[in-house]
Amino acid sequence: MEVTLSDEDRKSVAALIAEQVKEDVAFTVARMHKLKPRGMTEVDAAVYIGTTEGALRKSRSTGLLGGVNAPSWIKLKTKVIYLKEDLDSWLDGQVKYIGGSGAERCDFTVKGVRA
């Protein structure tokens, strides 16, 4: 089914999308400012590494996140905590890419971890 929109409707839809994106970015930035210095909740850890809570939760049972080993975590009674340094180390260990549509793998070292 194809829907044809007038120019005015297209502009309205674009404005709504832009407003939603603006709100989402503001929310994410606000959450980043509230991060604890060392231990993070699942929600904050997901925001910090750019994934979803669900993906992070699933990674704790599968051991994988995005097809690679998941970041380590700590269980304190019923709470799950991610340490900032563990998340930073996990991010540093991911493959880096450069370029646009034909992205190529980078071959350089970040903090002693070969990419």
C-alpha cells in the first residue's frame, strides 16, 4: 500500500520526527550526566556503550553482545552492576572501522589492545 503525502504533510511528519529525535538526544545526554563514577545500572551501562537494556540483559545469559564476548558484570544480591572501567575496556577491545559505505577495518592499537 502506497500513501501519497502533500508537501505540507511531509513537512509536518519531518517536524515531528525531528522533535522526537531532539527529545531522545536530550534524554540520553541527561542520563549520561547522571552516571555514577564507577558502578552503573543496566540502564546506564546500556546508554554508555550504545546498546539496549534488553540486549545487555540477554548478553548476561548468552555471554555475547553483538556477536562478540559481552562485557563483564557484577551481581550484588538482586542488582546487576557494570563497572565503568570494564565497559571502557570492552569498548576498547571492539573492532574499529573507518570509511563510509565501504568501511575498512582499522589496524591500530588503542590502549594496548590491537584492533
